[in-house]
Amino acid sequence: MAHRHNGLIITADDFGLHDCVNEAVEQAHRQGVLTAASLMIAAPAAADAVARARRLPRLRVGLHLVLADGPAMLPRARIPDLVDAEGRFGDAMARDGVRFFFLPKVRRQLAAEIRAQFEAYAATGLALDHVNAHKHFHLHPTVLTLILQIGRDYGLRAVRLPRERGAPWWLVPWLALMRRRLQRAGIACNDSVCGIADSGAMDEAALLRALAGVGTGVTEIYLHPATVAGAPIAATMRGYRHDAELAALLSPRVRRVVEASGIPCGGFTDLFPLNANGKHAT
């Protein structure tokens, strides 16, 4: 019988999006409870994020694949059916999801872009703790298939399962299917996640509520911290309270709750160690 892992991962998404995000990640890891970060490898401040991560050996860093609402790694000439004239993905995710599934030409371009982002991450020399996708686009079965196929070449070992308590009924079967696919592929995943319902508003109160709900298994709580808030970070994040999320990660009260829980904290690397055969420990 497989051993049930228990633990807590506290992650900052959008690492590399802006210098203010990167500064917040470093602060929250050095002085607060942050244990992991998901890197947007093609984002404007990615080089600064990588430099900071190299100074933070205990920060577990993974790849935050951007396939919507953000810049691509490949030039537009390579992926003309995916990006606009500026080389950015749009936010029409339902439409794009249909195109990924039904159009082989679009799917080939998508595979090339996913590989390019994995390759760029590998070139940083940072260990790959985990993979997830911006706006959880890896819930799409075609995207997940490509991540599993391509990620093998780059040491893929863990993927975020965006399974939050109170998820809409229609999403539950998709999450169950995703979990089964990850298990069959031998890829680690968390049991539950917190941060979707309160995205952009994970202040101290919300983080404390999330911590109070942590049970057995591995829980990932993710936030979007930055030293400033809203539109200066990204136009599509106008209502986000990034600075309140940073304050939550730095909160002494939050730290006391985490420490009092006694639950192991870290990244996927820490909570799902590999054995001598390169398989997840059981």
C-alpha cells in the first residue's frame, strides 16, 4: 500500500512577471512562510527572478507555463495561430481550448511552445520542482497530454492539481480524470489547493482560513504577492491586492499558525522525494 504523503506547500505564482513580484517572492521566502514559486520563463522580469532564485537555495522553483494572457517564448513566425502581433497569447481560453483539441496545426504549434518554455527553464540551471499553467490551463486534456509527453525530457516530477474545496460540480469529473492521469504517469500532485476562490485577495484573513482548513494529504496554497498592487503589475490584475498577499506571507500570526501545526512544509521536491530508482517514494 502506498504511503500517504502529508505536507504544506505555499507557492507564489507569476514569479518573473515584474520586478515587484520578484522582490516580494524573495522577501516572503527569507522573512515569511513562502516555500515555492512558479516561474513565468518568458515574462519581462524572468532573468531577475532566476538571479534571485539562485541566491535562495531552499526556495523550490517550478515552471508556470504561459499559454494564455501573457508573452510566448517562441517568435510569432513559429506560432502564428497562437499569438497576436505582439507575440502574446490572448485570454479567449474556451475558444483556444477547442482549437487545441480539434486542429492538428494549432496543436503542433502549442507543442513547440510548451517545449520552448521547458527548454528555457532548463537553460537556467534551476531544479524543476513542479509544473503548472497560468490560469490553470493544464486542466485542458490536450495541454496536460503535451506537458506529460514533453516534460519527461526535462525531469518533470510534479504537477499542481487545482482541486479546491467547493469546486463547481461540472469541474469535479475533470479533476478526477486529471488526478488519475498524473498517477498513471507516475507524476506527483497535491491532494488539494487553496487560492482559486480568493485569487488576488489572499490577505491575512484568507490565508489563515486556508491554513485552518488544511487536513491530511498535501495541500498547496498559492498566492500572487508583490510589493505594489493591481494594474502596475498587469492590466488584467487591476483588482488584485498583491501587497496584501505579501503582508499575509510576512504575517507573524500566519507564521505562528504554520509552526504550531507541525505539518511538514516545503516544495514538491521535499514532500515527494525520489528513491534510488528515480521513482517517488512510497
